[in-house]
Amino acid sequence: MSRLTANDICLLVESITGKAPRKNERGYLARCPAHDDKAESLSIREGDKGVLLNCFQGCRFKDICHALGVEPQRLFKDYGDTSKTPEYRPSKAERERFEEDTLIVYFYNERNNYGMEQDEEEHKSKLAAEERLRAYVQRETKGKDKARHRAVHSKRRHHKTTPKGRERSRR
């Protein structure tokens, strides 16, 4: 089974209530299948993470999904995507440490550029800061590399090539 869109939900609502949802500026208004509705009290629209359902009479999301005969998770964009890893979000302490490490490396390099001598302790501190920065950046970009890879390959599919393998522009 695949993820459901707002249009799919509209078709389901129409088949259950017998009245087609009405399009408005944000999405659709329809009769709510979760209660005996004489007016259009169900808002249906696409959100950032999937289909948003809101009954102005107070029906719960789970009750609306049950009345439609769909699993609630099928309305969300990441439904069925087992390859998706949760996005890494650094804590406030990690962000502050990142800023501190950035400053340590920056000032060490600035003093080095001006020919100022630095002791062994400063050198060790800079190396440790660089290692923490490297680890931080790797955690940040771990999931983004897969997305970047997919985006590059999807763009390549749309370019037409000549028999010699050279790309030609689309006109």
C-alpha cells in the first residue's frame, strides 16, 4: 500500500458521504464521515508532512481515519519509506561546543599566520577541536548524502544524450 494524498481522501469522502468535497483556497471542504454531517465541516489539505484533516465539529483525527477505513500513518509522506533515517538534530550544548571549537581552530590559525609562537597545549587543543568538528559535520551530513545522491541521479535521467554521449540542451 502506498501513501494517500488529499485527492485520494477526497475520493474516499465522496464515496462515503455521497457529496464531492468543495475546493477552496487552501484545500477542500467536505462533509465529515465521522459524524452525521449536514454541512461541510471537514477540512482536507496537503501539509508539509502529509495530509491534514480537521473537523470543525471536533472529531478526532483517528475517528475520521477509522470512518474512511484508512490507517492514519498512510496519510504521512514518509509512509512506507524504510530507507529514511531520522534527521540528526544537535542539542544546544553540541551547537555551543561547535562554535567554541570553530573559534579555537580559527584563532590558532590566525596566530599561526601572523607568526606567533604557540605551545604544545594550544596545538593539542586545536587538534582535538578539529576532530570534534569533523565528527559533528559527519553526523550533520550523514542523511543528506543519500538525498543529494538521489537528486543528482534523478536529474541525470532527464538529460538527453547524443550518440557520442555528449549532453545536448533541451529546447
